[in-house]
Amino acid sequence: MKLHTLSSIREKNRQRIGRGGKRGTTSGKGQKGQKSRSGHRIRPAERDLILKLPKKRGFRNKPKKEPAIVFNLGDLSEKLKTFSGKGPLVITIDLLKTASLVGKNFRGEVKILGNGEAAFPVSVGEGIAVSKSAKEKIEKAGK
């Protein structure tokens, strides 16, 4: 076997356009523009989306829910003295809204921490989280 006896695997050469012949001057690529140039490559749409993202240090997407508003037990008992009546005061989000401790349109979570003492008997309504130390102090003030 000799090299000149081998037949080529590729029998048909790829067509090289734009070098004279039957195709004409523009070689079937139309006139001007990015698509008519040699080696043209259109940037994918994903690249444009990446470029639109903010490029600042520490950027993160916004959290899905608001962080809980935290109250100390001592501060709450001072601010809610006017609302205390005969029985134990029930702390609810509606009460905190009327006392203007949270906004009127507030829909987040509230947590009571155990810093300070309860000046009067207090009970906690639904939707309000309470720490262990605050729970102990509330139970002690109720007795």
C-alpha cells in the first residue's frame, strides 16, 4: 500500500464562498451587516442578562420575608401601661398596632425577649414568639 493509492475519507470538499465563481460578489450572504462578515458570531441572550445584574460587592437578592421585630419585656411593659386594666393584658399584633409600636400595615413576626421585668400580669396572643427567659418572667408576673 502506498500513499497515492489511499482514497480520501472526505470525498466532497466544503464549499469556500466569496472567492469568485458562480456565487457572485456577496456569495449569497446578502449585503453588509454582522451576518455577512466572515467569522461572525452573535452574542447569546444569556450574556445580556448576565451583564444587567448588579456588580457590587456583597449584592444578594432581597429576603423573602421581613425579619422579626424584637421587643424587650421591660420596654413593652412600660409602653403598654396605659392599656393594662383589670385582668392580664393580652399582647397581640393588633394591640401593638394601636400602641403604634409597629406600623399599621405590618404583616411580619414579633418576638419578645426577656430583658427587663413585667410590671403587671401579661399573656401573649397568637403570632408572637417568646424567648424562654421572657416566658418565665411572664409566668412569674401572672402569679
